[in-house]
Amino acid sequence: MPSRYKPQLVCWNQDLSKTSGGGILGSTNYIACATDNYLEIFRKRKIIVPYFTLFLFGSIEILLIWLFFYLLNQNSIDLWVIIMSFVTSIVVGLLLYVIFFTFLFYQFAPASSPIRFNRKTGKVYLYEAVATKWKFRFCKPIYSFNDLNKFEIKVYDWENFHGVLQRTTGAFASGGTIEHNSLYGVACKPGSYE
């Protein structure tokens, strides 16, 4: 039976019930704070990719600059090879500039955008970092760094906010499987499953 929510999630496993705790993962390391009034759940982002790309493109840029000066000292190399190494170095340098600002952006932006469930008010508060609107822009303006510690708070009624479990399974070539579960919050239009 597919999910009742539209559109469907990829790798959907089950819709979670609001009344029973069945189907909730045993690991509760995603819970930031739980009291009688509210529950707060972490939403962490992975930040390993900017470190890797900065190191990779930085190494390539150093290698290209070294290659350019090495080719300048050679007498038997054509001029177009030297020009191509210089142009390639400039292009990779511009890419490194963009990657460096992306790295700074990921380094100093908040690591978590929590979800807070408030029992007294019957509301769900979704904290979205304002800086995420700049995350996928190729060229970030300087003033986008002013938004790093600002949050936009989206408020939903408890009746219109539902939980969905997503599960993906992979197999190892040497045998065995690995299973990854993700808990998603689905905010629907009032009175519907859309």
C-alpha cells in the first residue's frame, strides 16, 4: 500500500501513527530536548563534501601553477601549451574561489535546523536557516554571510503535520546488507493529504 501523502517519497516504507509509538527507531540520538511541553529534534547537515572539494581543487590549483612555471622554463615546449596551462590555472582558480566561499558558508552556518513540537499550543515549529537560500547559488554575495545565524520559523498545526519513515537497503559484494532509515516530517495542506 503506498503512502497516503502526495507526492510520494522515494524509498517510502511506512506512514507513522500519531497515537502509537510503533515504528519509531530505537536510536534516539536525534532528540535534542524533551520535556512535558515540547520535543525538539535535530536536523543536521553533512559538511564533509566542502572540505573534500576545497582540498581537491586547492591541490589541483597548486599543481597547475607549478606546471605553468615548469613549462615556462622548458625551451622545447610550444607556446600554446604554456598558454593553455595558464588559462586552465585561471579557470581552476576561479572555481577554487567559489568553493572557498562555499566552504566558509558551510563552516560557519548553523549545523542544525531543529523541529520543535509544542504540546501546549498544538503547533510544530520548523526552524529553517535563512542562509540555505544561498547554499546552491553559484556566486554568493558578501551580504549572504549576514544571514548565517538567522532562522526563518515556519509554523504548522499539529493536525497537518505527519511523520513518514523512509528506508533504503544496500547489499555488500562480500555478503550482508546495510539498512538506512530516515524520518521525514510531512506538512500537508489543511484538511488534505497533499
